[in-house]
Amino acid sequence: MKFRRIAVIMGGGSSEREISMLSGRAVASALREAGAEVSEVVADESNAFTLPSGVEAAFPMIHGAFGEDGGLQARLDALGVPYPGNRAEESRVAFDKILSRARFAEAGVPCAEGFVLAPGEAPPALPPMPPPVVVKPPRQGSSVGVTIVREASQWIPAVAEARRFDPDVLVERFIPGREWTVPIIGPADAPTALPIVEVRPKVEWYDWEAKYSDGAGTDYVFPEDTADAAELALCERARFVALLAFRATGGRDMGRIDLRVDPDGGVFALENNTVPGCTSHSILPKAAARAGIPFPELCARIMEGAE
Ligand SMILES: Nc1ncnc2c1ncn2[C@@H]1O[C@H](COP(=O)(O)OP(=O)(O)O)[C@@H](O)[C@H]1O
Ligand SMILES: [Mg+2]
């Protein structure tokens, strides 16, 4: 490995702190198995942390605010400590769904028609496009603050819910159909898509419960495991869109692009998760395993991108 003494940084003050702790510990033991000397560094609720002396590089494993919005990356830049993953400014872009959508538009990445309600702007009496629409805070993760508005009466409460987390509110056309996510690894100039994972929540949609109730609330399927030509063509398109979306949002070393796939074969990018979950039941390790990459090797490969 390029670096031997590695700090895995986890915890922090975001709503995803507990998941980050699980991801961080899993990555730490994987890197140890790969031969590194690892310290587990837990950032406190105000995102403060201290690196032990002698650390050569860091592996950011804080999900959500600070870990994915560029705050942590800027700290590491200031400390002169190499790390894999998006750089600070490109983390900020990928974390912000409004900025990401602007990049998607420039790069020709298909995404749902959207509408932004500025801070303090009173919402119109009716949703800006016919329901169903998705109302979300643009800088959050794990479906926190997200509402699927199926009838007009849910609109105003949905805006209020999203505003609990962010003064800006993003409204998107609801894309019916399937939920796919594409983990991506590798350098910025030659990223590789790992097997696509279809997420099938057993509940109505992929909310916090479905994501984290130990996998029990969700089935994960590999749509590429099929002989159906139409399905394989759809997978090809999804990989293409995912790689475009990854590049458009400054992706490097690791990421997971969330997609929606509609019944007509339309593929739409939702976001790039730049610090994907790495717990024992997370999607990135599952997809890597499907591609024949054991978790320690996956973590070591990601670390190769540290600079
Ligand atoms: N435009 C959309 N159409 C259909 N479903 C959506 C749309 N936007 C979000 N969702 C649903 O909400 C979930 C969370 O949205 P996402 O944009 O990925 O934000 P985050 O995962 O950061 O909370 C998605 O996994 C998807 O199930
Ligand atoms: Mg998502």
C-alpha cells in the first residue's frame, strides 16, 4: 500500500453519526487485514478530532454534513494529510443537490425536472408541478426530510418538513419505477462502475427505516444477473449515466450514484454519495464482493487514490 499508517475518520455531528461509526469500524478492520496500521479517529458531535502523530494518510468515513460536504476534506488539506475521494470543493458540489443538478445539466446527465424554493420564499399554494413530486432538503442524506407528495394537501407540510433541515427546498418530479444505485471506484480519469444494485424496499419507499433496519427492510438485487437483452441494455445505459454523473460531480476513488429507472427505460441521476456506507450490510461492499473484490482489497484500492 502507498500509505501504511492510516487514520479512519468516523463519527461527527451529522444525523448519520451512528452509521458512520459502523462504516468506520468496518473500514478500519478491513485496512488492518490489508496490512495497514490503522487508528480509529472519532470526530465529536461538533466535528472536532485530533489525528495521532505519525499518521500518513486519512480515510474519510463520515457520512452527511462535514464528512461529505467538503468540511472534513478542507481540514485534511489544511493539515497536509492525503485522503481518497472527492476534493473539498467537489465534495461541496456533490453534497448539494442544487449544485449537482447544475453540473448534471451542463454535462448532459439526465435528471428529474426540478424547481427550487429559495430561503424565505413562501411556497405557492399548490406544488409547482403536478403530483407526485418529491420535496427534499438539498443538503442532507439518508432520505432525511424527504417527502413524496402524492396529493396537493401534502405539499405545504412537506415544504415545512424539508425546511427543518435546510432553508432551500428542492422539488423534483417523482420518477416512477425502479431504484438503482451504482457504486463506482477508481481514479477520476478512469472510474469503474461496480455491479449495479437494485434496491427494493419492502415498505412504500426507501426511507431511513428501510435503509438501516439491518437489511431486513430491503431486498438487494443485481439486475445485471440476467440473460434478458432488454434488461442488459438498460443496465448498460444506467452504467453510462452513473459514470457521467460521477465525473460531473468531481467523483474520484469512491462514490455511489443513486438513479431512478422509469418503466419506459428512462434513467435519471439523483445524486453522487461521495462517502458511501461501508457497514456489513452496505451496498458498496456487496457490489464489490459481487465483482470478486473482497472488502479489504476494496478499501486498499480506494486508499491508493489518496493524495
Ligand atoms: N425525483 C425522484 N423520483 C422518485 N423518487 C425519488 C426522487 N428523488 C428522491 N427519491 C426517493 O427518495 C430517496 C432519497 O432521495 P435522494 O435524492 O437519493 O437523497 P438522499 O439519499 O441524500 O436523502 C431516493 O432513494 C428515492 O427513493
Ligand atoms: Mg440517495
